[in-house]
Amino acid sequence: MKTVITILLFLLWLNLMPPLAALIFGSWGKRPLDNNQTWIDGSPIFGANKTVRGILASLIGGTLAAPLLGLHWWDGTLIAALAMTGDLVSSFCKRRFKRKSGEDVFFVDQVFEGLLPLLLLKSRLGLSTAHMLDTLLVFVVLAYLSSRFWHYILFKPTARDYPTTVRSTVRRHEWRACHVPLARWKTLLNLTSFLSNRFLFTWFFTLTGLYERGINNTLNMQIRRHHLHFANLPPAFAGFRILLLTDLHLDSLSQLTEHIVNKIKELDYDLCLIGGDIRMEIYGPTAPCLRHLRHLVPAINCPYGVLGILGNHDSIEMVPDLEEAGITMLINDSWEIKKNGDSLWIVGVDDPHYYKMANADEAYRRVPEDVFSIFLAHSPEAYEAASAHNAALYLCGHTHGGQICLPNQRPLITNSSAPRHTAAGRWQYQQMTGITSRGTGASSVPLRFNCPGEILLITLDQLPQQPD
């Protein structure tokens, strides 16, 4: 019995390695093993969730854990290779039956991953056929339950009714954070906020005499302009100007809203996009930031209105107030803008960072194919999904460009699992252009160093024609 339990733990350890690597390394090394190639039936060979990173993680895990079974390290490597081979066989079979990558199929997902290594262990450890089959059945059940757990942790699937009906129950974590009766203990038990921001940063910059300078830096946001050219931009939108305001955190400083109003009142633009994080805190009442917002929105003058999305600081319960203030909210939804017979689409997703509720498939459900679309997300972390839908432009914020940076403007932290080059400014992914704003306000502590806030004015244009 002890041997059977040890084998079970060993097999579950191998099964754990790929999702654990995904959790630790995020987007790094997640290139599909099949390189996105398809089989003769037109479906993927294995699918996007089978990566070289996952295979290597399991091989390393098997090699290190082999001594627990009294085996040589090379036996552990071989057993892990057999387990991953079985996993790939399962994925190959599921793709042939048109099952989506990541979709759990009980027994099929687990049986080959357990059977192939157990056949080797049977000869190595002298297991009886009955013990081997019993171990396999128990492994199938435990591995299935484990896969359901890891699928929730890594992917957190969108609720079925969302976003057709926006309910506070959709973001349960958020509702608990924002519900006023819970605000006091939430404030005390929010160790990240209390220790890192309220305590360490505040005290450090106060004792060094830099606190007031940091506030002045925050209030001194810049106007930054980007002129972008696209081959597929509809002709009517040549010269179309977009004002991007993100990470406003309006209630962080009493003077902040007035400074933003003064900055934008002299600008000319056709459309305003608000990229989330309108309030400062992630808990407690929303009324203070809404009061500032009702002062800001009337100062935004543009013919095509104001569109916005939610950030990780914004409560789902704020949506009616945000729309009443004059912002059309895109919560995994899209909005068509028409001009002189041409159209472009703004596609907005929910927060991809903390709540992980971004759903590009849902957001694009009404968008025709082969149209020019602009993807609006709170953070750069949905860039792959946007590119898969052929978005021409990806606009986001969240990172604040680091907010408190080294003298060369290199961020200490980006607070994003996306590649570091997407943390600020313009970037490129495949055919999609991305811009990550450093944000207009400041988060956690209302201070900025070596990283001024910014208001972006983006001009769209067609590629100049090449002479014959």
C-alpha cells in the first residue's frame, strides 16, 4: 500500500508540473508545442495548452523526484517522458473530436498519462496487474479533480450570463472588497496595501523629504502625442484623433481632477477612451471618485463621445453611475463608430489583470470580420487574445510605467504578467500595434518619480501611398 501511495503522489507531481510552471512563469515560454500547426482535419495537432515549457517542467520534476521511489534519476526522466507522451496522446484524440484546448474530458484526459508510466513502473517495482489498475483508477479521479482546480486558478472562466447581465455576483471578490460594511476590516487586513504603500513608501518618502516632490510630479502630467499609420484604416478616419485617459485615480489628490481638466481643455479630438481605474482604492465607497468624475466628464468635448472600461480598482457596482456620468461602458462588448459611410470598432474587455474577466471572444461577437478594430483593455495582459482577433491597435494602461522608477526611467516593477517591453509606450506584437499609457494619476501612494503621468492624444492615419 505504501508503494501504491508513493506512486500516486509521484504521478500527481508530474501532472502538477505544467500548470505550476504556467502559474510561475506566466506568458514566458508558453509557445505551443505544435507551433500552432494543424492536422489534416484542419484542427490543431495538440492545442495551445501543450507547451515546451510544460514538457520540460514535468521532465525536471520527474528527474528530481525519482529517488522518492528508490529509482535512478534517468528512470524518473523516462517516467515523466511517458506521462507527457500519454498527455499528448489524449490531447491529440480530443482535437480530432473537435474538443477545445483546455476542455476537460474525464478519463480520456488522464488514462494515457497514467497508464504509460505505470507499465514501466510495474516492471521496475514488481507491481501486480491488480495494483497497477487500482492505482490507475485512483489517479484518473484525482488528476481530473486536480485539473478542474488548476483550470479555475489559471483561466477563471467567465460566468455564462456575463456580460449580457452585469451582476455583482459575477465579481464576487470585487463585491466583497467594495461592499462598505466590510471596508474597515478589509483596510486592516490588506497587507499589500498597508505594508507596502501606507507604511513603507509613505514613511520612506516622508523621512527623505521627497513626499511633496512626488505629489507635484503626479500633478505635472504630460500631453504625449502618437501619430500612427495603418494600411487598413478606412479612408474617412484618416486624421481621426483619440484622447486616452487611463488610471485616473481621481480621488487620490484633491487637485488632480482640476489639473486634468486644465490639460485637456485646449486639445482637439474626436473620441475619448477611458481605460479604467477611476478610483484610488480597491475597497470602500465609490462616491468620492464619482464626484470628481462628474466634474471631469463635462470637460471632455468630442463629437463621438466617451467610451470606457473597468480596471482592477473599479467596482462592478459603479457601472450605472459611470454611464449616468456620460461614459458608455464596454464590458466585454464593442461599439461601432461611423463616419462618412466608413466604420471602425472599439472593442473593450473587462479587467485582465486581477479579476481575469477579459473575454475577447465575447467582446468581438458583434464585430464583422476584416474590419478595423481598436482593442481597449486595462492592462497589456490580453495582447495575445486581441492579436488573435486581428485588432489593429491595442490601448491600455495599468502599469503606470512603473510610477516610481530609476533615474533612467526603468521601472522597478510593472505589475503585469505581459512581457516587460509592453510596460510603457509603443510596442508591436505580430501585426498589432500597442500603446501602454503610463497613466494619468497615481496608484497606492499619490507619488511619481522619474515617470511622469501622461494624457495621450493618438492620431490615426493611412499609410502614405508608395510612388509607382
